[in-house]
Amino acid sequence: MSAILQPVAGAAVQSRAITIAILAMGGEGGGVLADWIVDMAEQGGYLAQTTSVPGVAQRTGTTVYYVELFPEPQNQNTDPVLALMPVPGEVDIVIASELMEAARAVQRGLVTPDRTVLIASTNRVYSMTEKTATGDGRVDHTQLFEAAKSGAKILVHDDFAARAHETNSVISAVLFGALAGADVLPFERERFQQAIQHGGVGVASSLAGFAAGFASARGQNARIADVTNTKLKVGWRLRELAARIQQEFPAASHEIVLPAIQKLTDYQDLHYANEYLDRLAPVVSAEALHGRPDVPLLREAARYLALWMSYEDASRVADLKIRRTRFERVQQESRAKQAQLVQIREFLYPRAEEIADILPAPWGRWLMNSEWMQRLIERFAKGGQIVETTSLAGFLKLYFMAGFRRWRRNSLRHQRERMKIETWLSLLIAIAPEDYQLAAEVAESPRLLKGYGDTYARGVKNYEALMSALPQLQRKPDAAKCFRKLLDAALSDDSGDKLTEAMQQVAA
Amino acid sequence: MAERSFTKEVQKLRLGEGEVFRGEGILAVTKALLQSGVSYVAGYQGAPISHLMDVLTDANDILEELGVHFEHSASEATAAATLAASVHYPLRGAATFKSTVGTNVASDALANLASGGVKGGALIIVGEDYGEGSSIMQERSHAFAMKSQMWLLDPRPNLRCIVKAVEDGFALSEATSTPVMLELRIRACHVHGRFIAKDNVRPKFTLRDAMENPVRDVSRIVLPPASFLQEQEKIRDRWPAAQKYIQENSLNEVFNDGTRDIGIILQGGMYNAVVRSLELLGLSDVFGSSQIPLYVLNVTYPLVDEEVKKFCENKRAVLVIEEGQPDFIEQNLHAILRRAELMTKIHGKDCLPMAGEYTAAVVIAGITKFIREYAPELIQESNLPKAARPAPPAKSAEVHPRPPSFCTGCPERPIFTAMKLVERELGPHHVSADIGCHLFSILPPFNLGATTMGYGLGWAGAAALNAKDASKRTISVMGDGGFWHNGLTSGVGNAVFNQSDNVLVVVDNSYTAATGGQDILSSAAKNPIRTTRLSIADAVRGVGVKWVRTITHTYDLAKMRDVIREALTTKERGPKVIVAQSECALNKERREKPWKRKQVEQGARIVSQKFGVDAETCTGDHSCIRLSGCPSLTIAPNPDPLRKDPVATVVESCIGCGLCGEVAHVARLCPSFYRTDVISNPSRWERFTTRVAHAIIHFLQRRDGRRLDGIYA
């Protein structure tokens, strides 16, 4: 045993303690893991010391549990002096329950390439900064993984959180298994398992998690990566359209355009998807003139045109909520057993505008002009509605709503969006020959149009602010850069302050 | 009921002579108290000594067997004042709290106690919350010991030495008629180790003896002229007595003296870090056999001049390893050597940083600097440990801080979500924060709270902002813990008396949740050894507040928002108090989970709820996260290949508190949230109606689903 520490643990008198640091977040069982290690070591003839700094960090913050092990001395009066905190550069084993924590351990110097076996789970628990970004604030996964890999002597990694989920266990048990499987401590597998049994809480599930972690560390969980890219395949109904795409659209745009026609057929119908390709045709020509092989303008225009054309109105939301596939997915996620019933309840808040949006345009306009009708709807929806989609009444309510899809092309909102889309597209096509870069940026600007209710209204406001700034910007030499700046500012906070600030800067 | 149960561990408190005790430092302290024949213990919870209180609570029957009285004090001041029982009676007593914050609160009582002195041993166990993981201002308890003339113990951080320090502390206290402080750093409190136990001792003189045979001695009361005499007595009698006792009983330790003409003087608590540093520099073995003489101050106040002189007289230089600032010990050492006309050079804060935690890395660097100057031949520059070498450039990976935050399902979160929503309508208000979990509101995503002046002082912290002509009111926050600690008088009474027109939100979650869920007067649970279930609203009315609103379910976001808005805009003048009640989710889950499981097994109809987000309708704006910050509400890659921004998602740790749905409704965010109810043991009728409904639903789903055939491969 003990491939890593053999020279030390195997010697007659060990000259230094085995040092182990566990980085976990509050509630992940880092303390339990430390206790298992201590119990195992004590049963295995070792002296064990562990300590931690829990305090408020227990409340979802990150904590370090630190363990030192030393063979039980012959003479009880000469106990070794064990440290209460890890020394950077002097840690044998670091266990991290998450990838950013692993990178943190490297950054803190706890993991060093000459010494440390890093057992890290590659799952991400996103930080508040990453979560609250209005767009995509995630830190690059590969960057974190590379930091972990290059920082450690040996990296034992897997998505241990997923293994815990699969075995209905907890990540601490899986990590304990991985520690056993990594073969870095002078104890046999049985001793590890005895510690779990000795702990006495949730033994069966912990042992299952342990086994999964053990197998991972031994490389027995290696999965065959899914190499077949199913994204680029379409069903029989779309074969003709796909053929058209093959002929008329450059290859670099296919990974956008193919899913787009799927989405639009799903959203409305085949004609709608065809209409999409028609609308996109002038952009293809504009792109061809410029000749960039990676077709950024076309890709972004294709992406946002598809998203814009599939705007989320009430009937679309209802349509997605009542689907069979969704029912099955929720049922599966709930992990309900055969004898249990699963009910799904939606939190909806229909507003007068949203009802008006899906009505045929004249009716919609009438509704928006009728104050008493709006009041009636507001009263009806007061405080929002909780609709049980799995009940007949709730299902039929949404089913009825979803049915408005058939008249969508004549709806108030459709008219409105069609006009805006045309304006945006013609703007792109007009700008592209003069300033390709600017056109590509403008192609991305509908990214601002997302969300519902107030969020959506704010997005629309920002979008329009950008569009109205455009004519003035076009005269500048660095128009694309300036426009990008405005777009980023609009995306970066939801108060609009940054956009206002950026607008002033650009105007100056 | 506290967050962590020690019912299993407390059995270790029964261990007898010669048996091996294995466990946490704080549990060892409890055992040491019992071995020392303590009569009473009082304290106030707070990291790192919360567990000491929890252990004592769970050990109540053992305490009763031994005739030990244990109190959850109303505050640290109460705990310290409790030690008054040792002034006239030969009773050993202990008080415990978090330091320095608790010591700040306790210092009035401590100063009075120290002035008059004690007959029975009085031990103040302070958990020094300093350095990594600390949640308070960075100060030292050392100053309190100095200003009031109490002796300060700082033992080596292993269980044997900590237990010995407790026993020594009582004896020293009695030998010198002086209360003794025992300082335990956060890691020492939580360290798992072992020691050889002794039998518990039942106090010979009992509390009952004291009550039935009252004694008073005016010379022990802090009132002139006795108070002037007491000051003289401290210097004339107690100080020399302490130095004598420390010396005669070798409370401080010297290791490997005579090996070199340089040495290290260190606080006992720093011992393990110093030995590890020397070990890494090749100057000690793992058992602490050092090549540099060590003088370990297990008593850091007072210093024993004779010992210092003896250790220094044949040395060229000594290094002082003293954590924290100011450098009280170092200054004292300079004075002692100067008076003794010894030329030994003293280094300390010139080799080590003046401020900040002395981590092992810091200590290694400091010792290296010292050795380099006086005995460079002892270290191999080429083979220095990493921590003593210049730091390599930081790795490039972007690592975000993870500040603590509200737990999943926390009932305090909706209070701040509601404040955020009101902020959108009425603009920002000055928010005065307090101490407790609710203080996390100052961090993202809420960013609410401008100052925090101490436990229970939330409303006091906004007292000056009470201008009659202001168009906005201030909002103060206070937890139920802080409220009963002192907030009722320092905040509410003060606001009534000074005719405040501002708003207080009392967060009532049934426990002092931040310290680990201990019970207080307003706890909803019945506690066999404490009186609970008293109303905060009644107490507030009792001191004269007219405008009081109670929200009994904080997750009802609309109500919460409306009441805050009302408090901020009502024409009614005078102080306004909102009591926002909902049980701490962490404790509730711990209580209800096993109960629910049992109910299900017994065939009862139980509904368990979780929330979810439909990835197809989520547009990746994350407004919901910005209004919640729940750990269970996070992001996931967008399954739609066209969308770039990650979608919101609810992970399995969700406990179905319902805030997501409420936020979606009240802030009118989006229709993506749904709740899944899983019903165990549904009724027969329920099953029947479900079957009928599903048959029709499935028919319609199949029929309409055909439209989607052939789109996806």
C-alpha cells in the first residue's frame, strides 16, 4: 500500500507527520470526512489531530479542515507536536470538494507539484459573482482544471458530486472513497470502510458513495465520451430545409442555423422556419462579400434572429409547460417512487399586456386601450397565480393558452416584433459593407432582449438606447469598439447606471 | 435545541481516573471543569466557544449529578457578573464567551470582580476569535487582563496542556484572590486530541451552603474607600503572589535551555506553530526537541521577571513570538531587561509582522530572519522550506472569494428580498445592521447595511439619524439574539425615550441562529431547563412602542414588502417595530426531517416540496438570483445551443421554502419557476382523480405532440 508515502510510513520511525487539508464549503460534510480519517487512523495505530475554523464560514462559506497523522509513539509521554494549520508547501494530501476550491488550494500554496496529491471534484458550485452576472459570468472551467493539474504532484479527479448523486450518497463519502482509492495513506480499504461503519450515520449510502469514489480514483469509472454530435442532426420533417442550408449557407454557420430551424418549427411551424432562412439570405450575401471564413456576422445574426423570432409569449410558455417530455423530466428529477404522486405547480403572473400580446392585433389594441378590462385582468391575476399543471383544470387552462399559437402570426406582439426585426436586419445589411465589425456587434445587440415583465421592458429600453446612439456612433472611427462598450455596459448591471455612464463616455 | 447535538460525546465527561479521553478541545475543557470541582458555569454562546455551551446543555443531567449549576446567561455581562458568587464563598465558578467582543460586553462586571477579588477560583474562558475565519474586529483579550489585573493563561494547544491550564487556573485564582482568564484560540477550541482523564469532583462547599449561610465583607465591595485599597492590594499582594505561584508551580515551561546563546520566548498558544517551523528549518525533531532554547509562556500576564532574567541572561538575543497587537509582551520584556541591565537583544515585531494572524508560514519567515542574523550556520539557505522562500508569482486561475451567506431556505432571506423590492420603489434608505446571520445582508446579492456597532446595537447605531425634517426614515435590523442580549433597552427603549420616528426589523428565527441555534426567551420550542416562548412584540409594546407589526411567515414576500413599505411611509410618528418571524431553516430541517421520514413509514400522507426552473423558458437574466442569493438557486449551462448565457437552476439541496416562487410572483420576474410536490401515501380518492386527469392529459399531449414529430433526430 501507500504508493506515495511509502518511504516515510514504511520507515521504523516516521520523521514527520502526514498532513492532509480538506477544502469544503459549509454543509458539505468536510467535518465528517475529517472525523472518518481521524477515526480510521486511531484504529490503525496512528495518533491523529484535526482542527478547523468553522465559525460563520459554516454558512455556505469555504472552510479548511486540517488533519495530521503520526504513528502512535512507543512512549506515551513523548507525543509528537502536531500543527494546527497547514503550512504552504508542506501538505501531502489536499481534498477539494469542488473545482474552484481546488484552484484556491493551489493559489494558497497548499498544493505543490513536488509533494501534494490533490483529490479534487471537478464539479462547479458557482460563486455569487458568477451567479449574479446578468449574462455569463462563469470562470473558464479549463483554466481552473489546468491550475489544479499543474499545481499538484498527482491529480485524482472526477465529478465526485455526480458520483454522490448517482449513488444517492454525499460527496464526503465519495471523497473518502477516492482517498482510499488513491492509495496514499498507509491503511487498507477495509479500515476506511470500518470508519464509516463506526460513524454509524447513513452507513449504507455512505458505503455506496465510498465505493463509487474508490472506483473513480482507480480509474474504473472512466466513461466513453460522447463523440457523436447529435446537435447537427435534424429529423425527417426538416430534411428539405436542411438540404437548403447545406446549399446556401456557409458551413461555419450550420451549428447555429440547424438548431435554429428546429427551434422555429417547434415554436411555430415549418413555414416559419423557412421564413427564417429567407430573412437570413441577405446576411449570407453580405457575409460573402466580406469573406471571413468564420462568418461571425452571419452566425450572430442567425442566432439572434432565431431567438427573436421565437420570443417567449404566453402561448409559448404554456406550450412548453404542458408537454409530455417536461412532465417526464420533472417526474424523473423528483426521484419519486411508484407509490408516490407528483404534482407540478407553475408560478405565473399574467399581465394585461401579455394577454393582449397573444390576441389578434385589433383585439389586443382594444384591450390595451380598455382600462376596465385591464383592471379586470389585474384583479384576476392579483398576486400571481399558482397553476397545477398536473391537474385537469390547470392543464386545460394552459392548454387553452398554448392554443393561441395558431393565431400567433396575426397577434399584436407578432406585428410589433416583425417590424423591429426588419429594422434591425436592414440596419445590419446596410452597415456591413461599410463597417463589417460594427455590423457584427449590432448583430449581437438583441442579446439585451431577454426575460419577462420588467426585466424585458428594461432590456427593450437598453436596446432602443443603443439603436438610437448608433447613427452618431457610425461617424466615429472606432464605432465598433464604442458600440461593444455600450453593449457590455448594458449587459453588466440591471440598474442601467453603467449604460448611462458608458453613453456619456462615448458621447464625450 | 442547538444545531449540533453532543448527546453522544458528553458520555465522555463520565470518564474516570486513568481513562483516555479522545475528543474536541472544548469538550476537554468541560471535562477539566468537572475534574476541578466547579460549582457553577455561566456563559454566552459565540464561536469558538459555542460548543462549550452546547456540551454543557447536553450534559445537564451529569452536571446535576455533580451539583453543578449551569446558566445560559442573558449576555456576557451577565455571565461575568455571575462570578460574583466566588467573591465571598469558596465556590469555583467559570464564565465563558467569545472574545474580544464578549469581553467588551463583560468588562464592567470583570473590572468590578477583579477589583474586589475572589475567594473561590474564578475562571473566565475566552474563545479568542482572531485570524482566519474570524467574524469580528481584530483585537486582543490581553489588554483586558492588563487593565483589570487578571491573570491570563495561554496554554500550549494540545488537550493535555489545555486541561492542565483549567486546573492550574482555578488554583492560581485561589492562591492570588484574582480572577483568571484562559485564552483559547479558535483552532485550539476545535482541535481533536486526547488526554488521560481524572475523576470528576463534586464540590465540597455547595451553592446551597452559600445561600443558606450568607456572608458579606465590605472590603470586597467596590466602593470607596475599599476600592482604593483594592488597587493597592492588587499591586502589593496579588501580583507578587501570582508571580510566586507561577514560578513555584512551573506554569511556564523552558525547553532545551543551554543549547545555544539565542532563544525564543513565545505564547503557549503559538507553541505548535513554532515547533513546526523549527522542524521545517531542521532545528527540531517532530517531538519538539529543539536546537534553540524555548521559553513558553503558558501564562502571558503577568510575566515573571525572575524567569525572564534567568532565560535571557546568558543569551545574545531572544525572539519574541507574540500574536496580535499592540506588542504588550515585547514591551514588557524590554522593560524587565532594561531594569535588570541585561544587554540581551530583543527581537519580535521587527522580525514578524506587527498585525495579523501568526500562521505557520509567517512564523517560519520570522524565525528564519532571526536565525539568519544570529546563527546563519544553522540553516541551509538552499534547502529552506517553501514558506520561508520568496513567494512565487500567483497562479493565473481566477478564484472568487466565497463569503458566508444565508443558508438554503433561510427565513431571513425574504426579509432582505422585500427590502430590495421596497428600495426599487422608494429608493435606498440608511440601513443599520447588527450582529447575527442577518449581517450577511451587507454582502452580495443584497448589499444592504451601512454599519454594525455590535450585538443588539443595530437600532442604537442609527440613533443620531433622527432628524425631524428628513423625508426618509432609517431601517435598523436586529436579531432575536441581539434583542434579548441588550437590544430591548439599548435599541427599543432608547428609540422610545428619544422619540425616534424610524424603523426596526427584529429578525425572530426562534434561536440565536448564528452561534449554532441556542434557545432564548422567545424560542418557539419548549425547553425543559429554560423558560421560552415569550413574545418579542409584547416586550416591545411593554417599553412603549405603539406601532408594532408581526409577520409570522417571512416567506410571504408580498406581506413582508408591504409592511416594510408601510413602516417607511406611514404618517404615524414614533418608533416602528416589525417582528419578522420564521424558524431558522437549518434547525427546522434538522428537527423535521427524521420526523417526516417516520411519518411516511407509518403511512401518513406527507408532502415534500422542491422548486425547479424550466430551462426552456429561462432566458438567463439571473434577476431571480440577484433577489435571493439562495445556495440552492444557481446556474447551469444553457441546453439551448443558440443561447450563450447560463440558465438558472435549482439544485437538489432545495428544501422548498418557496421564496423562488414568491420572488417570481412579487417581482413579476418570469414564469420559469415551478414547484414539485411529491406526495407520500396519497389517499385513495386522490389517486383515483389523478388517474382520471392523467388519462385525459396524456391523450391531449399525444395528440398535440404529433406536431413536433420529425423535428429532432
